[in-house]
Amino acid sequence: MAAVVPSGDAPVVVELGPGTGSLSRAVSARMPSAGRHIAVELDPGMADYLRTRLPWLEVVEGDAAELDQLLANAGVGSVDAVISGLPWSIFPADAQHAILHQVGGMLAPGAAFTTFAYLHALGMSGARGFRRRLDENFDEVLTSRTVWRNAPPARIYTCRRPHR
Ligand SMILES: C[S@@+](CC[C@H](N)C(=O)[O-])C[C@H]1O[C@@H](n2cnc3c(N)ncnc32)[C@H](O)[C@@H]1O
């Protein structure tokens, strides 16, 4: 998922739902030193945990459904990659759509959005609806092979060219 982080210049990379920060470390490993790595986390306790454990991470506490406002407050107008660990399949359809719409609105031309779905949950209605909404929101949606080494196994979606 971190492969969408540009390896040069000074990119702005946004992570949604960083949780305990396991993905944040992989993103950070690719981040050019001049870039900004911003993590948007809804849960205040998790946000505090991240600030303590990953002091190099720019943690923004808030709802990904308000991404444009949160990033505007951070002085960011567009981003070079969005990487999501959000639990999409348990979100209602309108929340999925609202967040995807926000993500699409923030991506710079050529920028990518990545997220994942657990293999065991692909049949859930929330996961099937989410997959449809990716197509509704992006011109290109690429699905990886199953990553069996992940626990639990998962597939990665890489999306580009949002429908504005
Ligand atoms: C499945 S966990 C992320 C797992 C992460 N990869 C890790 O290693 O811990 C999902 C995270 O998304 C956060 N979250 C849920 N809804 C959110 C929202 N609307 N905006 C931002 N963060 C949200 C949760 O608080 C949680 O920390």
C-alpha cells in the first residue's frame, strides 16, 4: 500500500484511520525527508497513542468525512497520495460515499488512493457496496492479488483519476 508514496521531492501523504500505526511505519520508510506525512484519526485515545509512539507523524484528530476542512486547517490544499486503513465494510453506504468523495476531491493530478479489504469479508454487503463505490468514484481501480502473508489475508485497491 505504501508503494503509492512518491519517493522524490516533497510529497504530502495522508493516512486515514492509522490505528496503532503499523502502516504508518511502512509509509514513513518511503517518505522523502522534505515530505509531510499526515495521519487522520477519529479516536482521541488512538491519536494520543500515535503522538506518543510515533512523534515524527503529524497526527490530525478528526473524521475522514471532513478531510477537506481538516487538511485546510493544516495548510494543505491537495495531496500526492492517500492511504487508508479505515474499516470500510462496517461503514454505512453514505459514510463510504462521503469519505471517498472527500478523498477524490483532495488528490492532486496523477495521485493515487490505496486501501484494502480482507479476503474473508469480501462477501459482506458492506464490502461489496464499497467495491462498487470505488468504481463510482474513480476512473481506475486496480485490485491486487491476495496478499496471503497479511494476517488476515487481504487485497489492495489502488485508485486513480477521481470522478469530480
Ligand atoms: C482497523 S483500524 C486501523 C488498523 C491499523 N492499520 C493498525 O495497524 O492499527 C481503523 C482505524 O480507523 C479509525 N477510524 C474509524 N473511522 C474513522 C473516521 N471516520 N475517520 C478517521 N479515522 C477513523 C479507528 O479509530 C481506527 O483507529
